[in-house]
Amino acid sequence: MNLTLTGRHLDITPYLKAHVDEKVKKLDRFNSHIIKTEIVLLKEGAKDVAEAKVHLSHRVLTATGQGKDMYIAVNDVIDKVVAQLLRQQGKFHDRRRPNHTPTPPSGI
């Protein structure tokens, strides 16, 4: 999985980059078809905002998280992406064909 980390109106420290790397690696547990992840960290006035785009094989998931600290914003956006991945995984399993066992004929 490729990770693109961009900072707007702030410098990305090595500790922040390591924190984002650790959190993004957690996404592989929920879906192994993640191709690319884009994280944009920005400051909007007094609040910190993290935006995420997760590219899957046939879908793109987007989420936005905010907080009073950039670490809190990153945690928020990753939690939202995980919720979307779980929701998508549940839809996939619900659409699968049920496993039917053949019933024996009752006239014999």
C-alpha cells in the first residue's frame, strides 16, 4: 500500500509521520485490497483537520476528522475510515449467496 502524506500550512514532524504510518498500517487488517492512501493534514483557524482518501480496487473512501491537536484529528479520521471499511465488508458478506443444504425428498 502506498501512503501519500501532505501538510498544508504546517510542517510534518517525524513523530507525526510515524504516528500516521502506524495508524494507516492498521487499515490492512480490515481490507487487503487497499491500493493507495492519501492523507492531507491542514490547519483551519484554531482547529486541526485531517482528510483521508483510501483507494480500493473498485471504490474510493473519503473521510475528514478534526480535533484540537493533529494527533486527535488523525485518530478521528482513521476511525471513520475503519467504520467505512467495516460497513463495506458487511455489505459484501450480506450479498453473498447463502449456503443451502439440499433437503431429502419427503415422498419416499
